[in-house]
Amino acid sequence: MDAATPTIIDPRWRVFLRVVASGSLSKAAAALDMPQSMVSRHIAQLERECGERLFRRTGRGVHLTEVGELLLPRIARLAEEADALADDVRSVRGQPVGEVLVGMLPSAVGQYAGALFAAAREQMPGVRLHLSEGASAQLDEHLREGRLDMAIVLREDEAHVDDGHVLARLPLQLVGRLGDPLLAGGDVPLAALADLPLIVPSRPHVLRARLDRLGVEHGLRLRAAVEVDSVRLQYEVAAVGGGYAIAIVPPAGLDPRLAACRIARPVLERYVVLAESPRRPRTRASREVLRLIRQLASRDMAG
């Protein structure tokens, strides 16, 4: 914790919460940037003071005991209230201060990471950004667990945007090998995908579920020829003629071995959304970082 931040809750309980979120002493130590021995010592001290074990150690990590489960919701609430109070104290001094954890899709890193860091350094010197990269499903999991304050994620349709802020609406495109005549004529209708060898993620991926639903709604037989669970791998299979991927084409463009065209009639869009964690308090620092990301998105759209 920053030296200028009032200590309202025993820092060892914050270590406890991080171990719970990580499920591992070593992962918690990495997230907290402290030696694992210190994490173990803090937990041992808390257990001695409580007179009970808080965690069961296993070969696959740590799990809460019954006592730990009983204490967790109250400690989490206390930590949130302490963060809110500390934020109020800092706000009186006029500058946002503290750590903000932001997750990004790989496709968003080039657009946002450097610009966000530079803007935060200039406008909010008291804020420490912790940036991480991951797939949308992984980022959503970290948001639910409270391991991120916010993240740039994907939503398949507007109904699933919820309370997030839409940064961009991007069309899905059919991606295949360069020179494929199907991709040379501009838009391709959804009906043309019937019986094509599609390179798709395995179930229960949200895009796969959407394709299943579209097939039923439009009476189409959408054939999954290959199941590949990352866009990069899908592109590699498409580049050697293994079929067609369905994806958002990045702003930097495609691999020179590939070609793409927009899927139309109907146009299929995905939403790039800035989502917040329901388990993290909204501090002044996190609100200001949210504002910066939205500002960057608006600037890029205007450009």
C-alpha cells in the first residue's frame, strides 16, 4: 500500500483476500509482489491470532477451512469499506492515489496500453496501473473474482453488455486463405456459410453458442470442421487452407497469407466493452482510469 494511504485495515487481511482470490500462496505472492515466505508468515500470524486454521494446504493450492469461509464475506466487506474511506481521505488532498488493475484483450493492447499508461502518468502521478492481458473469458473470470478493477472484454450482443460501457462495435468477418474467390467480392451473406468448413472454438465458447443459435434461427447447417480455441491458432489453420475462421479483423490488419470479408445479411457484430468488477470498490483512482479509457476510445472513433 502507498505510504501516503491511511492504514485502516490490517494489511495481513488483504494478503488473506489475495490468497483466497488466487487459490495459491505462490500466485498471491506474485500478484502482491512479495516473497512467498512473507505471504506464508502473514497467514500463519493471522491463524495464530484467530486460534484456528484459515486454509487447508493441498498439492494443488490452498482452500478455505470452515472458519475461513465464515470470515471471508465479513473481511471482504471491511476491505471494501476501508478502501472507500481511504479514497475519501485521499480525495480531500485533491489527487487520486492508489493501484488500479486493468485487464485487456490481446487485440486491445496496441490501442490502449501505451496510451493509457502515458495519460495516467501525466494526469494522475499518484495512480499505479497494473495492466494484464488475457482472453475475454479469462478476464471475465478475474472480474468476478475481484482480481481486476476493470477490463476490456468482448460481448456477443447488446443484451449482454449489462452495465459496461461500449467502446466499439466491430463486425465479424469470414477469414480464409489469400486468393480464395469467396472472399474477393466484398460482403458475404450469412447463408453462404452453410456447409463451409468452419474453424471455430469448442463449446461452451460464447461465439460457438452464437453460431449454433444463428444456424437454428436461419435454418442453416453451420459445419464445424476444426475446433481451435484461440484466434491466432484459427488463423494458422485458415492460412494453410484448413477452412474459414469467423473473427474480428484487428485494426493492424491480417496476416499477409489471409483474406477476409464482412459477414452480412444480417451483419454480425461483437461489442468491445469496458466492464467493472462487482467485487472491487469504485475508488476515485479507478473512476479516473475508467474516464481515461473511455476518452481514448472516443478519440480513436473520432479519428
